[in-house]
Amino acid sequence: QVQVVESGGGLEQAGGSLRLTCVVSGITFRRYVVGWFRQGPGQEREFVAAIAWPLDRTYYSDSVKGRFTISRDSAKNSVYLQMNSLKPEDTAVYYCAAGANEYDSWGQGTQVTVSS
């Protein structure tokens, strides 16, 4: 059974940086994708970024492209979301999700708050 656990959220000023970590355990498929999603106050959940292996292809939403970077460390079963040049509109609960054909394993989420 795949388990997903996020960490690394917090409070940061606009223009600052944060790094989120997603530890994914129990993966048995060769092809897999891990994505980050977020849900801001009063908003629907939206896609942020994803990384698909074994080729480590990355995907980003237009709102974070050029500011956020997704990467993974297979030895640590971890996927990272490096968030730079943070904006108040990045404030949200960030969720990590994983799956082979669809995102069917989700974490509990970690709060990111960006102050102006």
C-alpha cells in the first residue's frame, strides 16, 4: 500500500522560499507519477507540479512555472517542491499525491502561508 506524507510548510514573507518534502513509500510500479496540488482559502484544489519516472519528466502549472521546481531523490523515496519568489497568492494547503495511472494516494496536506 502506497503511503504519502508531506512536510515543510510554514509561514514565509513574500519573495522568500520554502521547500516541501513528500515521502512516498510502498511504490511497486516502474512507471509512477508524484504531484503537488494546493487548495487556497475558498478555492478549489489546483494542480501545481508533477514529476513522472522513470524518465523524471516534470510538469508545472503556469502560475508557478519559473518559480517552483519539483525534483526527487529515489534513495530517500522523496519528492521535493522548491518554492522561490513566493507570493501571497501561493498561500494554500499543499497536498502531495502519487499513483501509477491516476493520483490515488494522497497525503494529509501541509499549510503554506505567505505574508505580504
